[in-house]
Amino acid sequence: MSYAIVISKSVQKQIDNLPNDVIERVIEKIQNLASEPRPDGIVKLKSSNNEYRIRIGDYRVRYEIDDESQLVQILQCKHRKDVYRKS
């Protein structure tokens, strides 16, 4: 059972602006979410029923899981000091 990964243009820009050594690790973690959307080490965010975050060094990837349509929507990929601020 594989989930589809959805990354908006704004999130893709966030990923592209990361340091080069971090980009590779972020992309690998995001790709792994397709086969296992709830891997070890994730944290379910209290603000939403189906919102999670995964930690990659000092960076965080926030995402939502829709089990019915087998979809993982990437919401943000930012430094830990910026990821929880309201835009």
C-alpha cells in the first residue's frame, strides 16, 4: 500500500532554499513517507487530527495524512524556529 505525495509549489521553494546537505536528507525522508506515512520518530501535532511532523536535524517537515485517499500532503519544510509560526 503506497501513498501519493503532494508537494505544492510554495513548499517546493522552501525545500529548494535549504542547504544542499539538508535537501538530500529531506527528499529521502519525504519519499519514505509514501511507503510508511507514520514512521518511528514522528510527532502528531495537537492542533489537527491528522497533522504530523518529522524531524531532520534542525529542520521540520509538517504534513497531513489522508488515509481514505492514501494521500500525504506536505505542508511546510522549514527550520525549527520558523515552522510553527502562523504565516
